[in-house]
Amino acid sequence: MNIERLVTMANDIATYFTVEPDHAVAVEGVRDHLTKFWDPVMRRQLKAYLEQGGEGLVPLAREGVEKLILPPIAGN
């Protein structure tokens, strides 16, 4: 998927969780949403993008992506 679209979607999720008064809960909310509803390929793409600088990701999205635990790639 187009990385710009993934960034927009991740930022939208983070925006939803900005109303959460407990920052740690908000970060976990972003991470949990990405884990539950995003395909592993999309999560890998976004995490790799963050590791390359993550331009355009809002801070809460960055933190949620940093906390992602990626499943092993099939066949490895």
C-alpha cells in the first residue's frame, strides 16, 4: 500500500486517541488498533518507514508504531 496513505491512516487513528487523558493508554490504543485491524504487511511497511525517519507521522502515531511487535515473516 502507498506509504502516504498508511501515514494518513495511522495519524487518523492517533487523532482519535488524543482525547484519552492517560498518554500510555492512548499509545496502547494506537498500537492495539494497528495490531488488530491492520494486515501484517501494512504494519511492517509503516514500522520500516518510521525507522527511516517517519516523516509526517504525528507523535502519538510514532509512539504506537514504535511499540508494534511484528509477527515473523512466513517461511522464516
